[in-house]
Amino acid sequence: EDQVTQSPEALRLQEGESSSLNCSYTVSGLRGLFWYRQDPGKGPEFLFTLYSAGEEKEKERLKATLTKKESFLHITAPKPEDSATYLCAVQAGGTSYGKLTFGQGTILTVHP
Amino acid sequence: EPEVTQTPSHQVTQMGQEVILRCVPISNHLYFYWYRQILGQKVEFLVSFYNNEISEKSEIFDDQFSVERPDGSNFTLKIRSTKLEDSAMYFCATGQGVYQPQHFGDGTRLSIL
């Protein structure tokens, strides 16, 4: 069974204080690892897809990296508007038809 | 930017009643999904749908659940006889390809009384 574990559960940062979020996974034949941002009362908003170990993607203050067992979401010099829940999800190959398996998320709060 | 639209945003229903949740996918997307999120828990996969057929479903998606694309635009999730434990946020997601990113709507909050 595919499993995704995110840590920490919650993270409080001061504005400008860089940090990283972790996503550990076990999956039979990874097809893709996805990062989403979720604001309260909203649906997950797509950020990145990573397909193979060693791959990196960047968008503004966010950078996602992937190894064979985990992914990191690095946040550089965060701003209060980066406060949200960040979700990691994996997609398996084989007989899967696109099903995403999610972690429980990391609640990020950035204080001004 | 195109987006997935879900209606209603909030649905309150008596236990045992039928509910239909609606989703308008992004226009060139071919793969459709339903997920749910019980308060404080992970987002859980329910079902995937492609070419007017269910591709995959989870153990949660039992005989009380059904999906269809009745008019080629809307994508619906029906729960025939709701239970208290069906109370959750239901998200529709759509994608261009099976391994392409899935784009989510803002969800329908379903409250069963």
C-alpha cells in the first residue's frame, strides 16, 4: 500500500526565516510526486510535479527536490502570504489510473 | 486561468437522502476524479473516470456512490442514501493526462444531519 508521511505537522517561521518541509513516501513504482498548497476553505492548488530522483523545480520562493525515498519543499525568505497547508501526494505506476495518495500536510505559519 | 468549478459550495442533507455533487471540469481535460477530506484528516481518493467509464475506485466508493458525465460537460458524484460518516469536503479534480497534474475545485462541504 502506498504511504506518504509529512513532517513537521506544523511549522512557525518568522518572515525571512528559511526552512524545509519533508515528505517521505513508499510507493510501488513512483510515477510522480506532487506538491500542492491548500488555503483554508479552498481546494488544493498545484505547485510542482517531480518525476525522477535528482529532479528539482523552483517557483518564486519555493524549491522542490526529490530523492528515491523523500521530497523536500524548501522555502527561502518566506512572507506571511506563504502561510498555508502544504500537501504532498504520490502517484504510482502499474495499474494505477492517476490516483493520488496524499500525506496529512504541513501547516505553515509565517509571522511578519 | 481555467479552473474547476464545483456546486453547491455547501450542502446540508438529512441522513438517508440522496445528494448529487456537481463539477465543471477544465475544458480540455479528459481525466476526472473525486476525492474527499474528512475534517482534520488526509485527502482521500474516491474514484477516477475516463472515457465515460470508472477507471479505478477505492474501498470507500461502495454501491451507494456513483459517478457520471450526463451532458458531456458536468461531472457528478451521487450518494444514494447518505450516512452520518459521509460528512466531509468533497473535491473534484481534473487532468489532461493520467499522469499530468490534477487541478482541484474548491470543494463541496457536505453535512449530514
